Amino acid sequence: LKIPYDKIKIVPLGVDHDFFKPSSDKESTRKQVLDELKIPDEKYFFHVSELNYVRKNQIRLAEAFQLARKSGLKHNLIIAGKHLPQIKKKIGHLPGIFFLDWVTNEQLLHLFQGAEAFVLPSIHEGFGIPLVEAMCCGIPCVSTNKHSPQYIINDAGILINPYDVSEISNSMLTLAKDSKLLKELSEK
């Protein structure tokens, strides 16, 4: 467009910091939202889906979660948002995985606030607003080391190869077992 670079300002995407913020009582928030959604009261990892489950890497996410469960992970995996019936049929029956359809903004906030970590192992992610929403709530992120998430998360989470199921699984196990790391990432 022949506009001088010194006249261009980049305004990054953002979120409402008055809405997305850490819970004053994470345990109580988790119990409340899980009770409301009729999900067992267990610690959980959270994922926001969309119809393009291939791009969001949900099959590998489910495989990684199952691998982590076989290695002793006690957490659940909650997947909220739009999804195709085929994906729910394919992975929704696996132990510890709970699919939610549309949730209210309040429920979304509480799901973020109550999560141990937000997991977004996308094959491709243009920006990843849910990553920023999770971090505003003090929730560490596990996401792809490809494209934009690595620049968004920086050192406030764990970056993984989205094609490596064991790497995704190990990141969940690490966060579940290392409370010191979880706290450090939450604070960042």
C-alpha cells in the first residue's frame, strides 16, 4: 500500500481483563461449574473446540490424554464449544473426556478459572484468543510450538510439537505432577 512503516502501528488482539481474571477461590469455582455442568468434581484440563477438529488436533489430544491416563493421570479433559457429531462419537466415549456444547460466557469463564491448564495443541493457529483468555485467568497453557502460540505463550506455558502424541501427553503429566511448575506458570 506504499505506507511508510514508521506510520504503521500494530494493535494486537486482546481480551477483556475485567472479565477474564483469576478466580479468588479456584477450588470453589471448579466445584461450582462442574456441579452446574454435571461433571464429576475432579481436576481437569480444558480445551475450546471448533468444527475444524483436524486443525485443533483433537484426535491426537484425545490419544495423548488417554496415554497420560494410562500413566496415572487422574484429571479429566473438558472440551467446550462447537464440534461435529462424528468427533464426539469417535472420542467422546473415552474415559475422562467430557464434551460440552455451547456454554454461557459465565460458564466459559469459570471453566477457564477452574482448569489446571488450557490445552490447545493445534496444527495451525492464527492467533489463539483462548490462550490469552486462559492466561488472563492465571491458567497455564499447553500449545503448539508452531505459528503464533509460541509468541503468545512465551514462558507462561509449555510448547509442544502438535504431531507428537507423547509430547502432548508428557506436558499434561508434567503439569499434574509438578505443583511448583504449575504455580510458576500460573503466576506468569
